[in-house]
Amino acid sequence: MIRRVLLAAAMTGVLVVADAASAQNLTYARGQNISPAYEGWEEDSAGRRFFVFGYMNRNWEEELDVPVGADNKFTTGTPDQGQPTHFLPRRNRFIFRVPVPPGFTEKDELIWSLTTKGKTEMAYASTRIDYKIDDVVRASETGALGAGSSSPEVRSNTPPVLEVQGPRRVEIKVGEAVSLTAMVRDDGLPKVRLIGAGAAVENEGSSATLSSKSPAMLKQVEALRARRLVLPPSRVTVGKNVGLHLGWHVYRGAGQVKFETDQIAAWEDTRTGGNSPWAPHWTAPPLPADGRATTKAWFYTPGEYVLRVRADDGALTTDQQVVVVVK
């Protein structure tokens, strides 16, 4: 039976399967649809309210393009509310937000409809009080905190300050490169810790810095790390390594885009060895001392693209965008 399941996995693009009894837990490289997700609503310091959306691409490798229109639309107001048209793999949380329309009540709903692989799924947004989110909820949902955890450090954390330098809209020819420069600074929170994969809350043995560890404690740290290489710790929520970093990705536009350097994944790539803050044992690479990071991107298909850069301190994020018109 197991052999037949493995054979079927090879034929259908299944990435992971243990045995026939766990068939309901199969994951796929490609061929699956995308589900839009309503994350909740938030309120800024001026009292303005926003719906926040994300999505779940059920594929580990396939990235889908769905232009705004009948297959990617909002059913209330204008169809285009700033949603992505290029969908990265797996779970992508807190991706964009939409202002709550004037006069919107708790009984009203804003609906994002998305059709992929012949399946239509919808995300229903409302302003019910139990859907209200804040920065602690964001940190918890993205994995910087364990379920139900908090700390004074996390509650005082502020999002990174991000600035794209240069024009926000450029025109180039096919095959040409665009230089991309972003400046980022942060408050240094949450602090990176040795154990707990950069957890944003203290746990046993995690609050001390490397310089203050005794030789015996350092041996324990290395032994724990070696054990986790074989058997990563389990938890009821997704786990994320904290540490300030940024990465570019395609937000809108169908066509090949090649970045000069490997960009840190903005999606929850939990596979060992992945360039992702959700990957086991990943640590944020050092940023330049002045916070100014530069890369290039090449475009091989005509069209209009939106490139997004996300600055992430492990708990909170800030996004900026550049429009590239390729002729």
C-alpha cells in the first residue's frame, strides 16, 4: 500500500507523504488552487480602519498569475483594491489592506473572490469586534510568538522604517536591468536570541547573549542545535526566526524576473535549508551599516510589473513598491 501511495505521489507532484494513513496531509509542488484569506481589521492612530488580507497558495513551488478581472476581484466597490496578481507559494499573511468604506457596519461584508485551477474561493471581511487585530496579533500569527504569548518587548516593538530610493516608476526594454535600492532602520526589537530559533519571547536558556554563556552552557547550546538538525522542535503554531531583514519579490506582473541575488522569501517556507525566516536554523544576514541595500532585477517579458520590498524585523513588516514598465 505504501509503495502504491509513493508511486501516486511521483505521478501527481506530491512533495511529502509518510504513508497511506496520512494521505489527508499530502502537500503538493504544483497543480493546486489558491484560497484568499481575511486576516482581520485594524485601526490606525488617526482612527481610520482597514481590512487586511492574505492568501494560501496550496503549492510549494508553483507561483500563479491571476490578473485583476473576473477571476481576481472584489465584489463590492471597484474590482481592483490593490490585491496581488502574482501569488507566491504557500501561506502569505498580512499582504495588503483595504480601507473600510464609509458607513460600513458590522453586518456588511467586503468580499475578495479568487478563481484558480477552476475553483472559486472567497474571503469575507467584516468589522466584527472579534476580527480586530493589532501588532501583537500580527507577531503571533506570523510565528514570532507562540500561541497566546506576549511580552513587554513585543508590545513595545514598532515596524521597520523602509524607504525606496530612486524613482517609483521606471520604463525599460526587455532584457534590461533595474537597480533597486532600499533603506531600512529599526528599533532593534524583538531581540534575536540563541535558542528558540530567534523567538520573540524568552524561553529556557534563550535570554542570555553568547558572550555571557559559560563553557558548559555553550556545549549544551551546540548539543541542542545538533539535535534539532535531526528533529526540529514541534509547536502548535508556525515558528519564525526574528532578526531585521528585507527582500524583493514580484507582487504584480506575469513574466520571468531574475534578481541579482537570492532574495529572502516573504512566504512561509518552512523547509530546512530554505532562505526564509520560517526555515529551521535560518538567521538574518547582516545588513549594511547604513541600512542601504541594493540589488538588480532583469525582465524578459513585456508588461507592467509591481515589485515589492518587505522589511521584516521578525514580528512586524513594512512594504514599499516600485512599478516597472517593460517594453
